[in-house]
Amino acid sequence: FAVNNATKRINEKKEHSYNKLLVTNFLNSPADNDMIGIPTIEGFEFIPIQEIIRCEGLQKCTRVITVDRSDIISSYNLGEFRKMLEPHGFYSPHKSHLINLKFIRKYHKEGNIMLINNSYVPVAKRKKKEFLS
């Protein structure tokens, strides 16, 4: 039983490493650097980065909200998305959220950002000054 669990964990780590390498190679190819490969339960979903409105951390996975598609649940945590998307105009106003700055509609002085899909994202108190500057 313990050997089976250990083997399963090793195989999951190998698969995760392979998937990270696949996504990294895809993102670093010059012809496709405006696309992102999002790992899902079924495999990968490749979408243009500019179609992502925001990402929301959900424990060990991430919900990706796009302009014209249903939400995508990814097996990557939010930290992986920060590494991939911050160089493309994304900002993390809160530890559980990553937003595309192109899709901000309003900022409310009580500390919330309204996005074009009418969703609200909180701005952490420690990030409020940074966000407003």
C-alpha cells in the first residue's frame, strides 16, 4: 500500500514537471508568445493571453475567467499563473487574485476593483498604495 502511494506521488510529480516544461516551451516559442497553455483535468487548453480577465486562487488550483469562454479550472496554483502572466500586464492586487489591467472598469475607494465582466476583486490594504500609484 505504501509503495503504491509513493509510486503514485512520484508519477504525479514527473507528470507535473513534464507539463511545466511543455507549457514553458510553448510560451517561449516566438510565434506563439501571446498564447498560454492552461493545464486542466482533461489535458491543456490553449487560449490567447489577452482573453484572460482574471485568475482566482482556489486552494491548490486556479479558476481562470476569460472574455468569451466558460471558466477554466486549472491544476496550477495561482503562483504559477503569476510567473507566466505578470510580464503580460497582469497584476496581483490580493493574494488570491490576478487581474488583467486592460480589463479594469472602476476602482472603488473602499478597496475593490470592478472588471469589465462586472466582477469585483479586493485590493489588499498593503497593496492599495502600490496599486493607486
